[in-house]
Amino acid sequence: MVLSLFHMLPDRQPVIQVKSVNVSFIGSSFDTMDAIASRLAKKGTESDIALHDKREGDVAVSIAIPRTYPERIQPLLQSLSMADTVVFFPEAADSIVGEEIVAIGSYSRPGIVVADEDLGNKLLRLISQRTPGWKFVARGDNTERELWENLTSYNASRDPDRENWRVDVDHAFDVKGVGTVCLGIVRYGTARVHDKVVAMPTGREGLVRTIQIFDVDQKEAPAGSRVGFALKGLTPDDLPRGTVITNNMRYGTAKNISISLKRENFFKDPFEAGRVIHLNVGLQCKQARVIAVGETVDIEAEEAVALEGDNAVLFSAKPPGQLRIAGHGAAASLIS
């Protein structure tokens, strides 16, 4: 997104009516994935997650790639949380690819395996046992064309008509002459210019000054849109990754959380009360402590978490090697 275009325009801005597809590229080689994404779309913001975007006709595709995985597992989990669908580029049936398959299953994302035929079909069978809606594309001269055709034809489930809306922030910064800008995806509802907002879990309030979609100022942004907001009353420090921006002034938070956890059999670390674990909810990653293990797993996070019945993933933040994902399940505030 070209940030220099954030400026106040008159009220005759065009309204972009597009189908949005948000994609996570994961696999064995960041350089390979980044090169393919760069040929499919324009490179944008890059941190531990690299972003690429392209609008073609009435379809907009946004690609997120976890740049620092496998050294850190958090960007992998966050990029999958951002995605409607996944493109998986494995190069060997090793422990890293195994962990990525577990991560895919944790978020139940459909997708495409891109590999040579033997490896691709083997991994497709493993993924399909956990997650439906996967297909195989052979690596070759036509791979990028086939990928683009598959991605632009993908139809994600949207809910643009909800009374409230939600954006999960993945990047925020200050832009000279504009002020605070945040980037993210509208999860549901339709965000509008001049909406009063709250940043959760802190509860700090602000106002949407302008909205951009693909470098064009808009009056509103429907569900699925990758947006840039210029915000009044909030600073980049108020908007770390995972912050939920919403017009629902009663959006929930919790420190004590109960998770209907589906355990991963290959997670080898002890799992018991008192253990330090890490929590991923949306784009939020927090350290937590296990309170109790029973029909649910109850945890206490180090800080409050914005929570709305989200899927939660519990994981270890140790270096790669053994599986770091302990399990996943629906999260709710723990009522004591």
C-alpha cells in the first residue's frame, strides 16, 4: 500500500466493489514463496510477515508470508489467522512441513499444495485427513497461472451486513502529514469513515479519519477488504499487532480464558497446571500460565486479550525441532 496517498479527498471518491481473497503462503523456503508472490502481486509492507497485494478487475488478492518462520512460530500462526485460503509450498517431508500441516489444521483453512507430484500427493492426503477443501497443483511452467486462476476464483464466506465491524491490526505506524495509520483486514461488517472506534483490549478510543483500499480513498470498507485506516486519537503504540479495531464499544476482553482444546498427540512437552504456555487468538500472541486441565484447558494470560469466541492455539515458543503446537479450540472468558 502506497502510504503517500493518505490524504483528505473530496466526497466524490469512487467506491471499489471487489471480491477480496486473503491468502497465506507457507512452505519450506521464504525466498521461493516471496519470488512467486512478487510475480503475482506487488510487494508491500514487510516485517516478520511480508505482504503482497494485487487488484485485477473486480478481484483483489492479498498474500501474507511468514518471513521469520521456522525460527519463530508466531508469524506462521498469524499469517494463517489472516487468511481465507492457503498455498503450501513444501520441499521435503520433514519436521517443519509436519508442523505446518498441524498449523493448517488448527485454523481449518482450505488451500492448494504446490510441489512435485509424489510429495504433493503424499502431503495432500495427510492434510485432507485434517482439513477439507484442499487440492494439488504440480510445480512447473504453468504453476503461477494456475495459482492465480484458483485464487481469483475462490469465494470466501463474508458477513458484511453485521451491525458492528472488526479489523485485526497487523501493522501500524506514523505517516508524516497524516498521523497514525494501521493496516488490517475487515473480518465482518462494513467499516465507514468517521466511525467512532475502540482499540481492544486496551479500550482506547479513536475515530476513523480516512479509509484506503488499494491506494484509493473510500467512504467504506466491507468484510474481507484489506484496508489502511488513518486514525484520530490513537498512536501506533496503541495499536500493536493483534489489536482489534471495532465500532462495538462493548467488545469483550479476558485474562482468564477457557479453551475446548483439541490436543495434538505429537506435542511432547508436559501439559499440566502451572506450565507456562503461549496463546494465539486472532493476531494476538500472549504468554500464559495453565490454571487447570480437564474437559477444558483453563489459562491465565499475562495481559488481557480481545476475545469474541475466537479459535485459540496454544503453543511453545521454543526453537524449531519438535512440534510446538499443543492444540487448538474455541476460547471463551473463564467464569470463576
